[in-house]
Amino acid sequence: MAPSPHRPGATRVQSVERAAALLRAVALATGQDGTAAALAESVGLNRTTTWRILTTLEDQRLVTRDDRSGIYSLGFGLIDLAGQAGGANLARTAGAVLDHLAARSGETAALAVVRDGALTYVAEATANAVVAAGWRDRAVSLHATSTGKVLLAFTEPEDLDGSLRQRADGRLTRHTPATITSRAELDEELARTRERGYAVCRGEFESSAWGVSAPVLDATGRAVAVVSIWGPSERLTEDRFEDLGHLAVAAAGEIAGRRTAAQDATTTPHP
């Protein structure tokens, strides 16, 4: 039987340890500290070994490299892993928050995570008086929903090309007459989303569904999940966006806090 990894003399895989050390270094790095040379120095590896590991991590989308500056940052693949591994736990953590959010907004509140490269709703709550189509277990467009736009807004720009499905002519897929199909227009929308902290949707994926969404952020400022409030256009009107956006931001912050507390509880040793 293989020795326990918690016991002295346990068998370890050096390449995995080095990759894990580099991932942690990338997560902590700011500015030029994120170059391959600086990362090599911070983890005590030679540059050739560091470059090979970083290239492998980049192939797996666990890190991403800015071609102009050479600076590495955490990749979109980590969000996917978090969604696959923690979606169920996060949904349970978020349950009470979503119930409260649905009651306050009078609309459907939902939580989405990335699974297998797609943005998928894993939990939802509906106000008692609301009759709405369920979004749970549905994968949705990134550029045509407030949920997707939040994820894109709080993801590194170099990850966007691999996350967005564009047509042969370079335009984004149109779902309704309101869908944003221009990449330049989408970039402007994402900038507004980052500035106010939430995204909006005006029937861009389904004409009848309007909504707002806010990111559940990790310690690095990346979105690990998205909180949304959805409703029909006759009820969830544009003049409600700001108030509902603030509600979604507050709920996302509460879920992030509960997520951190739950992680701390599982990693803190007990006497």
C-alpha cells in the first residue's frame, strides 16, 4: 500500500509539486512578478524547467500568458475545475441566499458555474407569486446573457477568444434581435459591467427573459460563479436594473463569504 501523503517519507511526484508551486506563485504574482523568469526565481526552479511547466499548464488552460508583456495569470480552466468540483457544494451554500434574493426581488434568482467549458445553472429559487421556466441545468450563451457577460467581464481578456463562439465572419451568434453580435460592442458592455459590478440583459438570449447578474469572486478577483435575477420584460423592466443589480451584488458577496468560510472550516485542523 502506498504511504499516506501526510506521513513522513510519503511518496511524492516532484513534477506535480513544482506545477502546484508555480500555480500558487502565479496566483500571488503582480506585475512583472508574473513573468517566467520572476516565477522561476520565486519557486527556486531553473528557467527551462519553469518554462516547460508553464507551457504545459497553459496548454491545459490553467494559466494564460500575455504575449506582449510575457506575464502569466491564472487561466479559465481553473474556473472550469472549480465549477465541476464545487458546483454542488456551492449550490447548497447558496441556497438560503437565493431564497432570500428571490423573495426580495420578486423574481427568479439563480446560480451558475462553469462546467466542461459551458456556463450552467446549478441552483435557483423562485418567488412564491412567480411562475417562470426553470433555468437549472441549462447551459447558456456567454455573450447574450447577463450571466455570461459577468463571467467574461471578470475573466482575463486573453481568455475571451477561446470562450466565445464566433461565426466565420467574426460576428457573435445572434439569438434575438437584441443580441450583441459585434465584438467591439461587447467589449464596451464588459467595461461597463466591470465598472458597475453587475451585467444586464435585455432579452438577448430569449426575448422574453431580462435580467441582471453579479460575480461571486474568489480571493484573486476572478468569478467562480454568477448570481442572476431573471424575469419577463413586462415585469423586470430597465428602470429596475440598478436596484436589482445592487441586490445581486450583495447576494454574490454573501455567497463568496460563505464559500470562504466553508473552505476555511474544511482546511483548518482540529485539536
